Amino acid sequence: MRDVLTELLGWWRAGETVGVGTVVATFQSAPRPPGASMLVGPDGTAVGSVSGGCVEGAVYDLAQSVVASGVPVLERYGVSDDDAFAVGLTCGGILDVWVEKVDRETFPELEDIAADIEAGRPVALATVIEHPDPAWLGRRLLVRPETVVPDERAPGERSHGARTSGTTASLGSARADDAVHDDALGLLAAGHNATLTYGPDGERRGEGMRVFVWAFAPKPRMLVFGAIDFAAAVARVGSFLGYHVTVCDARPVFATTSRFPEADEVVVDWPHRYLAAEAEAGRVDGRTVVTVLTHDPKFDVPLLQVALRLPEVAYVGAMGSRRTHDDRLARLREAGLTDDELARLASPIGLDLGARTPEETAISIAAEIIAGRWGGSGEPLGTLDGRIHKELA
């Protein structure tokens, strides 16, 4: 939904009705992940995609029908053995697509969700997409991370504070709300969308109710250390991939916004000090990627001591020749890093693409990050068998 939110919100604010199809589950090989959405506007305009072109026509027609009837539909698209001409995916995958009518009446929470996303505040939206009782279909639960609200106490009386879940609306029962709330918080922390299965009243071991959770987490972070020409290219690619990009260097003459216009922020600080402070403040998580492009021991050795000891970081890569890499490893071992910690270091950084220019090198770095995220091999697809689209590693 994030990719089409601007258009959806514009129609919603104008009081229009929109048909929305969303991928809620994928099986085998599928071109778009859960959460990918397609809109059918009041003027018949199609915005977004659920399959890269394979089933868009069918979803378009279904969305128009759903807008007319007001009844949401969960539809499965895939290869049919019975009818070779059935609507399906040429890749052989299977998609579950949830199609619903969206307007101010059916989705009053949309404005609040859009405000949270714009401000970078984490928010999750859970929607019932399958249930034995049709009255439950389309019900929503809005979940935000827990916050501590001070209790009102007499002056001088000790208070530990009361927790509020940040949950709004209801799926249909307190039991279902509690189960989905807890699971949605977990998905939000990981930044993953997913369909969850429960019993009809939220029983964890049951079946009958399926709930799709959009986890609108803030953008993952890419921390680029070293204000060099390669860093500018890496920042551009990182921004294109959807990262919040920070470029950090201790040298103010090089770390300027004019040199890194694609970065979300440029910081003048010692790299190791900045990374340690960000981790301490909770602004580094399991989706954060760290690229060390300085290839200068006085910067990268202290920095890597911090980075390689952060268990939640998704990727740590360092630029340099093989000779630089060997020297760097020796220095890091002298600093006390273990073999397990050093094994987390991707160095020399990037995949072997034969890259030479800063832009080509940035692509090779991005390719290694993507391969690590999805468990890709980095080998040419034409030489491999099996699925093309992989599950999150």
C-alpha cells in the first residue's frame, strides 16, 4: 500500500470510492511481495501492480465488482491444471489477492496511517481477510508500539507508569484483538508484512480466520561511512532501494550536503563514535546495513570494532583491496575481535561484477546486500534451477 498511498489518500480526501487489490500471500515463485497493491480509481484509472502484469486485468475487473457490491473478496490466482487458459502467472507462482472497497466510511483510519508513515512513526494495520462469519471480513485493527503513559498520582507518590497498547478499533473480540496485536508488533519490529492464521475467535492453534498485517515500519537505514565519490554512488543506489541513507565522515570539508544530494542526512563525526551513539539510542536494528568506504585504518578499524559487535545489524561491508583486507583483519584481531565476529564482515565489499566506476561499484554493493537479505547466491539465474523469487532469509 505504501507505493500507492499518495494516490489513494487523494481520492479518499476527495470523498471518492476506490477499489484496492492487495497481495496478501504468495506461494512458489511470485513477482510481487505481500503488501503490493493496485488501485482502481473512480475514473477507472489503474495505479500500482500486484503481479507485474500477469493478473492485473482480472484484479481490475474484480475491483470494479467489489466497489459496486461493497463486499470484499479474497481471490487466488495461479496456474490451473484444468484450464490452460485460466488467469494465472506465467512464472508458475500463486497469489492470494484481497480486494476491497475503500472510502471514508469503510476506511476511516487511512488519514492517521498516512500521517504516521509520513512522520516515520511505526504503525501496523491488521485486516480480517477470511472468516467463517462474513460479518468479520474487512474488520481492521490499528496497532502502534507500546508507549508508557504516566499515572496520575498524588505529589511525591511513586509511579511506574501504565502501558497502553496503541491499538484502535476491534476485529470482533478481545481475544482476537490481543492475539493479533502481539503478533503485529513482532512483524512491525521486523518490518515484514504477513498473513496470520488463527481460530475464529483468535485461538492461536486454530484455523478459520486469516488476518493480513501491513507493517509500516520506518525505512531501513543505510549508514555510509567515508565521504568519497564511491559514497555518493552508494547513497544514490541506497535511496533508490528505499533506504534512509546517512553519510558520515569526520572531515567537514568532504562531508557536505552538496556532495551527497541523494543522502537523507550528512553527519560530521568520527564514524565509530556516531555508530555507537546511534546503536545506544536504538536507531540501529536488524534491517540496518553498514558500508565502510574509508579504507583508512584510523577510521575503519575503530568503526568495525563497533559494527561487528552489533548483533542486530543486517550487513557490514568494507571497501579495500585484498591487501587492505588482510591488513584490516590483522588489526581487528589485535583489537580483540573473534573469528565469529570477523566472519560477519563482507570484505572486499560487493559481488564480483567486474565493477570499476563508482556507479558500477555501488551496484555490486547493493547486489551483495540484496543477496544477503533474500538468501540469493549471486550466480547467474540462467545457470540455476528452482525458484527465482526467494523468501526473506
